[in-house]
Amino acid sequence: MEQIHFVPLLLSEIEQYLRGLIEASPRIIAALVLILMTWVLAKLLGSLVTRLARRARLRRNLTEVLVMLTGLLVWLVGLLVAITLVFPTVTPAKALTTLGLGSLALGLAFRDVFENFLAGLLILWREPFKIGDHIAVEEKDVEGLVELITVRDSHIRRTDGQRIVVPNALLFQNPVIVRTDRDVRRTSIIVGIAYGEDVDVARSVIEDAVRCVDSVRDDVRDIQVFAQAFSESSIDFEVTWWTGSKPVDIRSSRDQVVAAIKRALDEHGIEIPFPYRTLVFKPAAPMTLAPARPEDDD
């Protein structure tokens, strides 16, 4: 008996659902058409943003982010309107309130993710550094070549070949040294000469030797050679010059400059001293023989 009463009840429920679906079919069709129009509008606006970004010469990653944000905004508005069409009792204000509460909960749960996302947007927009720059965050022991910048993290390739994936919040909240912001960078070494050598002659020899090195950019800034200090076994000169800003440029130029200075000092007979150590020993105490004791004679 229960099965006999259950079947008509089930058929009645299905009939009500079908009747409601038929009554709501115009609204559902309108919502589907609106979603299709939203998709088309998102594509058109994305293409428009891409063209405007190219004219403004924005970097590719920033252009992709702007296209993504534009699409999200269009889809948000389109879906809200579609929901109100299908469910007339749900107003846009109620939908936005529900969405706002959900966004707040998501923001608290994924605070670090959104923090890195916003930092990535600001980095892409302000462009404090770009792909191909050599940067360093000394407080976090991060240094290398920027290979990729996304809205969440940046990929840094160290000089030893290892890749570091750095959250954008770290790069945004800490001082970042952009070593390749300019094409040239200053570097320096310390050169010591013996105390018996003429300081002015040695300075001139060192300066001429550095000026003849191809990697030295004396067209940007002049070479500087200053007597710096009295060391233990030498008078030290600080030699400063400008060369390429990449780490390999610095190492290569320093190698050439050291070799040129050594060769020039040797040719002019100027001594490059090495530390001297003088060992002084106290005079030995005189040795006296103790008198023999009587019992030793026995």
C-alpha cells in the first residue's frame, strides 16, 4: 500500500518540477544568451586591452594580468545578472552581499596568496626591475637574474645555475638592489706597493695600466687611484674604474685589471711586497752545573 501511494506522489513531484522548468525556460534561455554575450564581450574587451597595452608598451606579463582582470570583471557582472534572471527573488544586492561575505572569508583563509597577488600587480605596474635584470635582496640572501615575473612569484636564476622562486611580497617589502639598472657599474681593487717605492710614480703607472684595459669604460667616468692606507708591509692604493654592470663583466674586468697592473709594476721595477715576519728570540739563560753532593761520591 505504501508503494502504491509513493508512486503517485513521486509522479506529482516530477510533474511540478517539469512545470516549473517549463515556466522558467524563457528565463533560463535568456540567462544562457546573456552568458554567451558575456563571453563575447570579455573576448572583445580583452583584445581592446591588449591593443592599448601594446601602444603603451607595457610588459607582456602586465598585459596578461590586465586582460585577466578585465575578463573577471565582465564575467562577475554577467553572472550576477544571469542569476537574477533565473532566480527573480535573488537581487543583485543580495548576491553582492553574499559574494562579499564569501570574499572576506576567502581573504582571511588565503591572506598570503592575496598579499603576493597584490604585490605582483604592483611590481608589474611600477616596474622597479624587469626580466633580464640582475637583482639582490641582501637581507634574504637572494641574488640572481630575473627570468620570470608572475602575479604571485618571481623566478630568479642564481649565478651558480640554481633557480629561486621568490614570493612577490618578499620583493615588495624588502630593499631590492637592481645591479643592472644601468649599463655600467663601478668596481675597485686594492693594490699595495713597498714602502721604499715612490708613491707618485706608482700611482701614475697603475693609472696608465688600468686605462689600457679594453673593458674599462673611462669614457663614462675617469679612473681613480688613491693612496688609501699604511698597511703592515705596504702602502695600499684603492683603484676604482667603471665597466659593464653584469656580474660576469665585473669578474672579467677585474681579472684583466689585476693582470695589467701586475705586468706594469713588474716592467717598472716597482715591488709588490708580501708580508714580512721577523722572529725575535730572547737570549738563552746561562747554564750552571750544580755542585756534586757528598753522597754522589759514594
